[in-house]
Amino acid sequence: MIAYLEGKILRKEADGIILLAGHIGYEILLDSITLSMCMEKSQANETIALYIYYHVTDRQPKPVLIGFLTPDDKDFFQLFITVAAIGPMKAIKALTRPVPQVARAIEDRDTAFLSQLTGIGKRTAEKIVATLNGKVLAFAAAQSPEPDSVGTDSSDFVPEEKQIMVRQVTEVLTEQLGHSASSAKRMIRQALEKNPAISTPEDLFDEIYQETR
């Protein structure tokens, strides 16, 4: 069974790459984030190293190779596909956000976040939480290899006079309550969109937890 490959990208495909390793081209499926990072490495002429999940069943007799940049990402994927109705093919399409963010959403029981993943509706999001909550904390604590495009910077959606308040609330949500930066930003955004008149950290917390109750 193939578990690890190193090589150069021979060709990019819609949902993966053909990796040239030892004069053999391997067709490898990748999630969208891993695909983007592999293309960046390829443009820098770096060798691509992937940990491989080898998928073959009676229903899927043609072997499918699914690639990951780290063993942790592969381990998370193998946990993710233990959820009912999520097979490897569905899972790899669903992982459109970094593993630490998905894991944090599971630990936070954040079904709204999970429902935004490709192919994951509300009911499936609830199954993910029911199956994996309490099992992925180590992945949630890991640092994402992807630059967080939705970090703690609130200048894109908060008026200047409210940014100090938002930073204070963000710090509490992330450093004391364990939310990811992206989850904290999403909760704050939703609260302010619902009640733009909020002007104190206390009122903002009240609105956030009304939303989550």
C-alpha cells in the first residue's frame, strides 16, 4: 500500500495533481487548501511530499490516492470519515477550511460553521459534532499551515470607534474561552449585524451568547 510519496507536479487537475515520483505519475486527490499549497511549492520548484490515504473498496475497486501535507492532517481525515454518510470522496471535497478550524468548530459544536463546508448540510454537521466532539481537541490546538484569512483583524467590518471593543471581546473569546480566531470573528460579525447599536463589550457578549443559545 502506498503511504508516502515525494516528487514534482507533472500536471494540475481540477481536484488534485499528477505527481511524478520515481518516473511514475500518481494521480492524487487533494483538498482545495492542500492543492493550493502544493501549487505554490511547485512554482518555487520545491519537491512535493505527501502522506497518502489509499482508498479501495468493493464498490470503489479502482484505487484512489488522497494526499495530505502532514501526518496530522491525514489522521484527522481518517477520523472525519468515521462519521456516518461521510466517505473519503465526500470528505476531501468538504475540507475547504484548515483542519484546526474544522476541529475547533467540532469542539465548539459550531454546526453553522460546519454547514458551510462543501457538501455538508445542517443534518450532517450535527452528525459530525455528535460523532467527533471531544475527539479532535488536539487537532483544534494545532497551528494552521495556512495563513488565516479571517483572523482577528476587524477593520474590514467594524467602524473605527468600535474596534477597541471588538479586540477586547476577541481576546476573551480566543484566549480565555478557546474559540478560534475565525470563529470569534464570525460570532462578533453576526452579533453586530443583528444589533448595530452595541457599544460595550458586555452588550456584545450578551448578543453573542443570545445567538449561540
